[in-house]
Amino acid sequence: RMLGGQLALPANAWLRLNQLWIANFFIVGTLNIFVAYQFSESAWVSYKLYSAIGFTLLLMVLTMIIVMPHIKEQEQRSNSSSSSNNHGDIK
């Protein structure tokens, strides 16, 4: 978990992220090979341009769907612990 120090997620979220990224690279690679061998070079270049943008945006949206609930939980825990620590503090 290269991002484990920056992003605290439960093991099941890391597993889902890994599966998502593995599936993404497998699908993108497989489609790339298929298009490269079945269509003209110009069609393949166009496919590479537009599919790279589309697949990347889709991957980021799906990644955020997996990650955001856990970030919100961390923020809520952090806010509740900081507010409970500040009771009675005079500033």
C-alpha cells in the first residue's frame, strides 16, 4: 500500500481499489490490442486518444466512489475528537 501513509482505508476498501485498478488495466489493455489488430492505424490512434480520456475519467470517478465514504468518516472522527478536546479550553 504505497498510499497507506497518506490515506487510511480499511482492508476491504484497499481490496476493492486494487480489484478496480487491475480490472481497468486488463480491460484497457485487452481493448487496445483488439482495436490495434482489427482496425486501421488511424482508427486505433483515434481510439487511443478518446478512450484514454474516457477510461481515466471513469476510473477516477469509481475510485472516488470507493474512497469518499472513508474520508468523510475520518473527517467526522477528527472533528469530533478535536471538539471534545477543546471543551473547557480558554482562548
